[in-house]
Amino acid sequence: MEPELVVLGTGFHTPSRDRLEVLANCAFTVDGKGRISGIVPSDDPRQGEIVTGAEARGILHRLPADAWLIPGLVDLHIHAPQWPQLGNALDEPLEVWLQKYTFPLEARFADPDFAREIYDDMVRTLVAQGTTTALYFGSVHREPNLILAEVCLRHGQRALIGKVAMDDAETCPDYYRDADAATALAETRAFIAELRAMQHGLDPLVLPVITPRFIPSCTDALLAGLGEIAREMDCHIQTHASESDWAAGYVLHRLGCSDCTALDRFGLLTERTVLAHANFIDSTDMALMARRGAAVAHCPMSNAYFANAVFPLRRALDAGVEVGLGTDISGGFSPSIFDGLRHALMASRHLGRGTDPSLAPEGRGTGETPLSTVEAFWLATAGGADALSLPVGRLAQGQCFDALVIHANRPGSGLRTFVDQDRPEKVFEKLVLTADRTAISDIWVNGRKLI
Ligand SMILES: [Zn+2]
């Protein structure tokens, strides 16, 4: 089959957690379904023919010498209706923050015009930041979440969207919750069916997600019902788990076990589950998650404000838990996964090496090995993709062509390179630590050019 697009240049990706692969001077061919159909190196005699043919058909995208192709970024935790308060409201602990700022704001999304305007701005901004796949918490009401799906389809962002389910009258305000468990379950089923009906193709770009907010805001009846829907309707699942002392303590007090154990009992810990934060999971929780194939959305920026602890990333990875990154908009203040991966690097160094200078160096940190730049990039791409079980996050044959071009030396960008001096591995390191919005020159999702 003739390609629909050919990108000629050097690509970086991390097929596994500790391995950078440099695909030097390759022709990346993309088929009509938006999949990578081939990666042809310069010493392959077919490359010349492919490039000539693509040039003649006007489908060749040739990268300059100081530009590199990378997989698109995957954000595993975004609260879409918190977009208006990005960069605000970080002065209270979680349980106060929800009632004081966040529930009143999310309740406003019952107005479809408000939702349409905010979501349009948010999705366009996130795409421009390089987020090609986004896992969204929506709001409680059904309609605005369908509006979010429409907006993602229009702008071409790959997205997974959940109608938030929260019915516990003890912890959720009357003005912002599902009336009861039965209503929440019926609305969740309807949302899944309507979202799926919006896309007629075999490869939907936007997927529905079962989304209990977190155990403290849901009754047992709701959690059990959502577990049944997940099984019946074959859906992704997302929720928050073990985020703060308060949240973990609440679950222990009410259910007598950890978040992970409770979610597992309710049928909510599966291969397609993503748990936001999970800072306070222990080795038993990690073993359970690894057995089930459930993943963590690591949100280091938000954790600094709301968790008073650093997620034990190294221990989780070593225990076989799948991990990707989340911005946690607006618990985190940046919309960029590049910022997220740098905060993950810093958080990991602080945890491993220590923070309090009054302690002796050997007792200052946990001693575990800090995250490497290769691992941080993997979390932001392939790690996030694996958490969602989606064929993105790598530059490999058969993967969806969700990709960015990072162009160095653009005005205003800190990413400067000296092509004659910098080996590809050095360029990669610079890219991981300094690339930002200003360095992104091109964005594709599923082979469709968005920027
Ligand atoms: Zn969150």
C-alpha cells in the first residue's frame, strides 16, 4: 500500500524503560489508517525510491538537520473542568481544596456553552504542548463530557474521557453530585453508549472511561456497580488512590483496607485501570497492581502541594507496576508533560538523595537510584501508552503515528544544539531537559497533521 505521508529524518524513542533508540536518517512511512507502515534506514536501497516517490506526490516531510521526530506525549491525569483555575487555588489541603474551589467550579460545567468555550481553549492548548493522548476526568453531568469528546475529535487529540461518578451525600455537596448510586450508574452507561455512537470508525480516537472520583466520594453500591459496568462494557477505568494521608486514612477507616485492595474487591483494578497518584501504596499494593496490570499516573507537581510525600517511583517500577505521567491539571500548575517529566526527575532525586541538610548525608534520602533522563522520557511516552494499552508512544511499525517534531535553535527556546559537536545521545538529553512548546514545530495524531 502506498504511504500517505513520509517523514525523513532522525527519530528518538524509548522502546523499553532503560533503552534509547536513535533511528538515524530514516524514512518513516505512514499508511492511510494513520499507522507507521515502515521505518526505512538510509542504507536500505528502498529509501531513495520511497523519498523520490513521496516528493513527487507532495507527501514528503523532510526534517532539518537540527530537528528530531519523537513520539507524542501522553498525559494520564487531567481534570478538564479545572482548566480555568490552572495556576490558582494551591493554598489548601486536598479535602478543603475540593469543597472550597473545585466542586463550585466543576458545577459550572452544567452550562454547555461554558463547557464548549473552556474545553475548546484547553484542548487546543494541550495539543500545542505536545499532548497527543490525554486521559481526562470530566465533570459529573453527562452532556459537557460529550462536548469535550466533540472538541477532542474536532481538534484531533486522542483522548479518553470519563463522566465523574460521585454520589456520597456525606462527602459531596448537594449541588454537585449524582443523586444516588442508581442515577450515577445509569448516567455512566448512557455516557459510554453515546460517546461510542459518536464515532463510527473501527479505530475510535476518543474512548470512554469509568471514573469514580475516589473512594471517599462514592458509596459502596456505586463502586460495585461501576465494577460491573467496566466488565460488561469493556472499558478503561480511572480514579484517585492513596493520594494523601487524609485520603488513604479515610479509606482505611471506612473499608478497613488500602485503596488498591478495596478497588480490587469492587472489580475496579484491571489491566486498563489508571490510578492517579498512589503515593502511599505499599509493597502489597504494588504486587497486587502488578498482578492485575493496573497503572499509576505519577503527578509529581501536584504531589508537592497535596500529598506531602513523593511517590515511590523506583520501588513501583522495580515491582513491575506500570507507570506514566500526569499533569493533574489543576492540582499541578503546568499543562506540559515536559514540565511533568522534569518534576519527576527532581522528585526522584529528592526522594533518593534527601532533602534536610541537618541530617547526615547517608541518612538524608532513601538511597534508591534516581530516575534517568531516558526513563523520564519513557514515562512521558511509552510508559503512558502501556498504562492505557494503546498502540502509541513508540516509533515502530504498526504503531499509530502520534508524533512531534522537536526543532532546536528556534527563537525563544532553550534547546540549543551544535550539530557538529553533539552526538545524538547528547541531543536527546538536551531535548528531555530543555524542550518546551516553543521547540515543537509539527504535531501529528493518527497520521493527521494538527500543527
Ligand atoms: Zn486528580
